[in-house]
Amino acid sequence: MAKEKQKSQEIPKKGRRSYAGGALLIVITAFIVIIFTGGIGYGVQSVMGAGEAKIDEGVMVDGVREFRILTPQWNFDPVILKVNPGDIVRFIVTSPDIMHGFAINELGVNLALKANEAMTTEIVIPKDIPEGTYTSYCSIFCGIGHPYMKGSIIVGERGFEIGGIIPYVTTGIMLGMFATSIIVIGRRRT
Ligand code: CUA
């Protein structure tokens, strides 16, 4: 009788201890998930180059939206431009080093740049252009970084961009894995 009593006291104690173990496992898993998610999110953003770049809306000069853009090897500065449908836009583009191009297919822009010589073009953004993000790119071969010499021009609203959603997708996957591990641990305890 005395032995049995002792045994029944032991069981809930043991159960409590393994519950604490499960909680610790969840905390460790959460910690790992946060580190991984942060790391992947940061990595993707720095690869895509969209993390820190700010959106440049140009300067209004006599009703013209004016952008002054530098094209050093191998990027555009500023790299993300924003205009509105119907805007008159002026691009003043200068290469500080070698020959580059500045092209936006959808807007009919293609400047051939010589070193230290400002090139200017003026366009009207069509009122009926589909809003979204268009790509600007270097159209003259300029070395190993040429294929990556790209920028964006947002017309109206930003629209869908794959680079912007990747960090959220990875976070979602991580949270899914986290939730699954909690369910598995929870099931094992009951
Ligand atoms: Cu710059 Cu190609």
C-alpha cells in the first residue's frame, strides 16, 4: 500500500518534468527559427538589392519631373525611381566612368552614355500605361557586372514584385515548420 502511494506521486512529477523539457524544446526551436528567418530574409534582401534602396521621386522643375542619375560601374544611382501616369519626365544621366546605357523598354528610353557627358531625354508617361514596376537596365556592354546593372521605375502603384515577397514566403515556411514541431511535441506529451 505504501509502495503504491509513492508510485502514484512519482508519475505526475515525471510528467511535469517532461512538460518543462517540451517547453524548453519549443523555446530553442523558436530561437533557431528566428535566427534562420532573419538570416534568410537579410540574405535575400541584400542579394536582391531592394533592402536599403529608397524610392526617388525626382524633383519638379517647371512641371517636369526631373531625375539626375549617375551610372557608375555597375549600378544606377538612384536605382529606384517613381513616376505617375501622365507625368512629363526628364532623365539627366551621367556616367562617371566608362560607356554605359540607360534603357527602359516600356517607356521607349535608351540613352548611350559616354564618360562624364550628361545625356538628357524627356518623355511623357502614357496616361493609360499599366501601373507597376518596370526595369531600367544598362544597354551597352560594360564589363563583368553588365548583366546586373539594373534598376526599377515604379509607375503609379508599385504592383507585384517577387523580390519583395520572398522574405515573407520564407518566414511563412519557417512558421509552418515551427507550428508543426509544436504539434508533434504536443502530441508526444499527451
Ligand atoms: Cu553598364 Cu552595361
